Amino acid sequence: DVQLQASGGGLVQAGGSLRLSCTASGFSFDDYAIGWFRQAPGKVTKGVSCINNRDGSTYYADSVKGRCTISRDDAKNTVYLQMNSLKPEDTAVYYCNSDAIWGQGTQVTVSS
């Protein structure tokens, strides 16, 4: 089966850190860019970050720039999103995506 498995979410206090992981199976992971998106309660899904498979170039939404770092380990078929200095407004379900494939989401809750 073609899958993306997101993990690493949790409950953290403001200012804390989390590292999200997105592990792929069933397809050639290194052929695709991988992105992270999030959906806060009652809001639309928005892009957070992505990493290119060819040159490793990265993109960050303004809302997380300077606080998040995306990286990929193609040997492990995994992309990581390191999130630091978390804010309550970062509370959302985080999804990883590759082309038309979506992971199931992992909940991040940041308490004030």
C-alpha cells in the first residue's frame, strides 16, 4: 500500500519543541517533494513547509519561518519537521503530503 505515516505530535507548553516525522512506504520516496500542512480547529488547511527531493531546497510559511526546520532522510523514507518556540496558534492537526498522497495527521496542541 502507498502510505504516509505522520507521528510525533503531542501536548506541549508554549515555548516548547516537537519533532514531527513522516514516513513513507509503497512508493519511491526520493522521487517526490514532501510537504507539511496543518489544519487548526475551524480553519482551512494551510501549507507549513516543504522540501524538494532533487536539490533539498526548502520552503517555510511566514508563520513558522525561523522556528521550524524541515529535513529528509531518504535512506529511512522519512521527512522531519523540527518545531521550536511553539505558540498556541501552532495548535492544529499536522499532515504530510507527497503529490496526491496524504498521511493521517498528527495532533499538535500548544498550551499557553
